[in-house]
Amino acid sequence: MGNKLLIIRFSALGDVAMTAHLIQKIKSQFPDTQIYLLSKPQFYPVFEPLEITTISNDLRGKHRGIIGLLRLSREIKLLGIKKVADVHGVLRSYILDFFLWLQGIKVSVINKERRKKKLITQGRDIKLIHTIERYSNVLRNLGFKIDLSIESKPLTYKIDSQVKERFINQNMKNIGIAPFAAHKNKEYPTNLMTQVIEKLSKEGNINILVFGGGKRESQIAEKWANNFENVQSAIGRLSLSQEIALIGELDLIVTMDSGNMHLASLTKTKNIIIWGGTHPKMGFTPVDNYRPELSIIKNLSCQPCSVYGSEKCKRDDFACLYEISPFEIVKKIKENLQ
């Protein structure tokens, strides 16, 4: 076996999904490299089709704090890993990087260019590289000259027959709706999305699956399922790998700039993206699966107002989202189902 490479990316889900794309490209272009991954264990199902080695860790237990990270670095050293790509770049990973470096392991760390991102939200016309390019630069510093122009194939997540039978209607068009996001600045208003789902429900030939997570989102999805025909909630009913597999069975999915957008990119499911306070120019578009003509964005002068969607709306009216009509979304969906 050739080089042993460790990639570090603890969170969040969208970034973890982009890390899966990165690993896929490494495996295809550097097949003699043995890849190890350090992330949160709940995200490891994302990497199932890649057949890599995931490192067991307990960041809330024995690997917690500086002493715990020192213990983790020693465990990593015993694996014979020679190179480490830190594509996360947070305090926890910096500390771990330092301990690994002290043990003679070559470490490369991501350059996030936070200042440039902040300037863009202030109206400056600055060009940013895509996140996958940023990740690849970390690997290039370690000698892996990744060619991003080589497009990867869709990853295959095997769907359970019972899951497919329950959610997929073979006699209808199957679409996903993932209208939720971690921040209000990125989430299409619930009252407007209700109108979208109502209109689609009345088409009669569209099976609608709602994706999301958490109690609030589950309650909204259940309300839609109870009030409209041909609507089901997939929230809380599937493992992560089965959720990705189900997305792979869809004719298309509608998402925000969110984790589900990046999960859809893993299976290359056609994706209509609704943009709010964030913007494609920030470099977070789906890898190998982004089609600008499928984006719905108002391109207001104040967009983007936030790097991650966590900032408050400068206008205090969320016009970037409220000015997108339900009719526009339904029209885009119907056009791309034909």
C-alpha cells in the first residue's frame, strides 16, 4: 500500500458531503493512497460507498480537551499515517494538527480566506475559489495534484427495498422538498412553501417527499402531509445513508443552500436551489452537480449579506426570499419534470 493519508473534517453536514467528493477524486486519481477520515461518527455513513477507513473517536469523552486530543494524536500515529489534510481549520483541529506535527507527521491546513468572504458581504466585488478547490489546495500542499476538471461519477447508496416501497411511487414523478435551513436567512418562508406544496399536490401526478430534521421541521412536514394529498414526511424516519439513497431515487429535489443541497450532489440528483441571504459566488455550490439555470435567486444589491446565513437581514424584510413567488418555484419544478 502507498501513502497513508488522514483527512480531518468534523462538521457541518454540507462540508462533510464536499469532503466525500474530495475523497472520491483522490481515490480515482491516486489509487495507491490509503485514506483515513476523522469526522463526527454520525457523519460516517456519508462515506459508505467510498470504502475508506474511518477513525473511531469520542470527542465528548476520552478525546475531549487538550489531553484527549493528545491521546487521539498518539492513536493516529500508531496507524502509520504520514500526511494529514486538515480541511476544517478550527481550534480543535489546530490543536490536533500541532500534536501530529510534533510526532513528525506532515500537516497541511485549509486557508479559509475569511476576510475576503466578509468583504463580499459588504458589497465588494471579489472573486472567491470554490470550497472544493480550497480543499484540493490543502492536498496539493501534500503532493496530491488533484485535477478537479475530471468529473466524478454519482456515489451509489443502496436503498432498502422497504424504504423504496414506502416512499417512491413508480407511477408518479417523485420529488423532494427540503425547505429548511439552519438560519432564517437561508430558509424559504413556511407560509410560501405551503402554497408551493399545495399547488404541486393538486397536479395529481407528483409524489412529494419532505426532508429536514428536528422537531419543528418534523411538525411542519407532518402538517403538510395531513393537509395535502401525495405528500409524505421523511423526517426522522431514515438513517443518514438511507436518506441519501432515497434522494438518489428522486426525479428532482428542491433545496435551500443547506446540507440537503450537498447530499443531493453525492447522487447527482437534479437540484433546484433557492438562494436567500447567501449566494453562489461564496463558493459553496454543489460539487459536480451545480446547474446555474436551476437556481432561483433574486440577485438583490444586498446579496449576499452573509457567508453562512447566520447574519441578520440588513433590510429586515428578507426580500431575497419573500420576493420569490410560489408560482415561480412550481413553474421551475414542472419545467424540469418534463
